[in-house]
Amino acid sequence: MKSWVLAMSFVCSVLASNALATLPADQTVYYLIREDPDDAQSDVVFEIELDITAEQGTANAVEWSVTEARFAEIGTNGTAVDSWTDEDPAITSSNGLWWVSHDDVENPDPAEFNVPPHIEGTAANDSSGDDLDYAFVNGDLTQAQSGMYNGRVAGLTHSFARIASAEPIVEGENEPVEVPYPSDEPPAG
């Protein structure tokens, strides 16, 4: 019995040492979809913003929940022409969380969010227009695409469509999207 108690104490201490004592601060992660996905200079036509909260972690990874997803169709002048919000969207994973590896878990780098979660649902229009049916998931990139945006790139398979429209606003398969800036700064345009 004594050896069992010692063994359990050891296991508990190992598990406790692997748990992250301090979780990172909330983050906002952005994905920019361009008119021509393979041209880093083409216009941004759609933007995804995910507000995320760390739920649990280890010394080199964190499981994040998405507290809010915001979507914007971007016009030719670089400003939003329509926008939508989904509160607490469901992540398609075994536990409903998004597992992300980090070099420094207390200071996540936006480039580390280059494997987007699988999320689909309906977002409410922020004004009086049609709601948005959306779906996005990690996609595969070619070696050349992986080097775009100085490595701040994610592969994305996605579809965004107004509920009343048969035509999507934007859709793509295995496209490079930019993960462009620190999570505490708003988008540039």
C-alpha cells in the first residue's frame, strides 16, 4: 500500500509540473483573405477576427476557446462593407478547444496561430443585412505559399455566404491567408 501511495504521489507531481501555472492573456487572432490568394499584394477582401481565451496549458502548448468570431467583407477602399459576429462559436475538436503550440506560452506569437481551428456556424449581421453562414478549417499549403508574409501565413479552406444568397462572398480551398500583426494591434486597413 505504501508503494502505491508513493507511486501516485510521483504521478501527481509529474502531472502538476507539466501544467502551466500562469495562462497567457486573452488574444485576438486575425486572418486576411486576399482577392488573389497567391498574390501577397492583392487587396484584402475578407477578414476573420477571433477573440480567444486560454483555458488550460502546458509548458509548450495552450488550449484556447473562441469567445467571439467577427467577420468582415472588405471593399475596394479597404474598409468593411458588411460585418457579422458570432458569440461563443463551437470549435470542432474532441473537447471543443483549439490546441496551439507556443515557443513562449506567456507571450504567444501570432504566427503560431497558423493552424486555424475548424469552426462553422451562422454569424449575426452587425447591422440590418442578412446573416452569414460560414465554415473554415486548416488547409494545406505548398512550400512557396508557406513562405508568404514572412512566415505569418496559414492555410485555410473556407466558405462565407449570406444566408439569402446562393453565391458565397468568398470561398477557397487550401489558400494562403495572412496572419499579419501582433494580437494587441488592430488591422492596418
